[in-house]
Amino acid sequence: MDTDQRDALQARVREAMDSHTPLRIAGSGSKAFLGQPVRGEPLDVTGHRGIVSFEPTELVVTARAGTPLTELEATLAEANLCLPFEPPRFGPDATLGGTVATGLAGPRRPWSGSVRDHVLGATLLTGKGDILHFGGEVMKNVAGYDVARLMCGAFGTLGVLLDISLKVLPRPAARETRVLEMPAGEALETLQRLAREPLPLTGAVHVDGRLHLRFEGSEAGVAAGARHAGGDILDDDEAFWFAIREQMHPFFAGNMTLWRLSLPPATPLAAMDEPMLIDWGGAQRWLRSEREAQAIRAEAEATGGHATAFRHAPEGEIFHPLPPAALQLHLRLKEVFDPFGLLNYGRLYPDL
């Protein structure tokens, strides 16, 4: 571990605690657009970087939180491995810490798992200035609550991530994407049918009247899955999936509020004439809308889902309001890890 960087960060947090100075955890800033603005002095964590250990045969890597994703993924690629959850970068300098803190995953997430599913352990600097280690480098190594995975999606409100251990997987031997012309409603029905079949599906996106299906795995499995799906072969499929993951596809352009809807995959389309991109086999839907936030969230909640104002958010809460019981649980966790409210206060919700 880079003890100089670690000690400097610990000293800065303890100094802020003594002076009651709020801190804004500052990485590359690639995901700073998501969430409420945070007031406070910047706590630069980008210097705490580098791969601590890498065991290709054990499918485990441990890296410091400031390590750029490009550096980590390049190291994994040399061993023919990858991060299974296909994290979006949203910027060339995106770090591992920001990836875990936001918990964002790409098109492969429903089939390979979330960021949380692949975190084995983490070293954390709390708002009390303590350095704590949770988990380890194997899948089953602790009893009780899995605190390391609790940091996924906490947006730094519970502590400063220092080191993170991840499970990685081999890169697929083959890949093919098929494109089928069909309306969104038919695409959802098709996706529900395919979900019941043993196919090596790792991506399913409907946009602009076309359903894109990505198959990955063995050459024989991919060929069989693609033939079964039918449609046309997408020649430059790597560019398409990159554009979806990084929100560079034309659908994401413009200044209208971009809503991220998390819904049960089989949820029927709402009767609305608004631009929508369906991802994750129907479980994630991107919506461009100027309607009031309350109306959009009510529709999502009625189906058992929730809605996040992902980009160009209107005034008010960015994330779906928490039920009272869940909010109380979040507040108790904040009290344990950051009792003085020093770290990224308000990034998620006003009282967190």
C-alpha cells in the first residue's frame, strides 16, 4: 500500500474533523455530474493509485482507488481477463474508486453481475479518520454484514475508498451482435422470450426501432445463439456497445433531462410519446422527458421500480426518494461511518 498517500489522506480527514470542515472527495471528476453538488474543500485521492496485487490464475486483482480504469483494464487484458460488469468511464481519467463509489455498470450487467457482485474487499478511510479493512480476496471470507459491498453506490458518503479487491473473469473467446428491426413493444416481448432460453446473451438494447443482441462466449455457443436470434450481423459492434456504455450514442445528446428508470424487465411501455432507449434486457430504460419529476417517479414506483434524474436534472432530488424505513437505515449508517457529516455530505440526499 502507498503508505505516504494513505497517511496524508488520513491526516487530512482528521484535520477536517477537528476543524469541522466538510470535504468533497475529488477523483478524476468523470462522474461529478451525477448527484447533488457537494460543498467542501477538495480531498484529492487521485495520487493514491497503482495495482497492489494481481493473481491471474485466481481471478483476483487488488488496486488503489485512484488507479485509472484504463490502466487496470490494460493490465487485465494482457492476461486475457476483464472487469465483468463493463463499467462506463464517462471520461478518459475515470478511476476505480469512482467506479465502485457510483456503482455504475454497462450493458453486460444483467448477465455478468453488478459492481457490488464483484467486490471482494475494500480498505476504507472513515469520516472519523480511521482506516478499516473489510472482506478479502476470496468470495467467502467473512461472516456478518458485507461492508465492502456497502460502499458500492454510496458515492463516498460513508468513507474514502483506499484499496479495492475485485473478482475478474476471462475475456470471451468470441462475440457477435445481431440487429432486428422491430418496435419497442415487440422488442420487450422478444427479450422476455430469450431470457427463458440458454443463450450466451451479454447485451440487449433497443433504440431507433432496432433491437441489438450481443452474444459472447465460445465460438460454437455464439454462432448458435446468433443463428437462433436471426436478424442482421452488426459489423462494427464494438463501436456500438462503446457508444451505449459511454452515452455517446446520438440518443443521449441534447439538454433535455435524461432519466434512468430501473424497472422489472417485463414492465410494459408507458403510454407516452417520448424518446426511450431500452437496455439490460428491459430492466434499465433511458428516457428523455420534460415532464415533472413527480409524475415520472410515480410511474416507475407503480411498477416496483425507481427513477434517477441522470443528466440535466431539474431542481430537487436527483435520486428516487427513499421510503422512511430505508432513509432511517441510511442515516444510521452515516452516523456510524461519518458521524460529523464531513464526507460528500448531501451528494445522495440532503441529510446524507
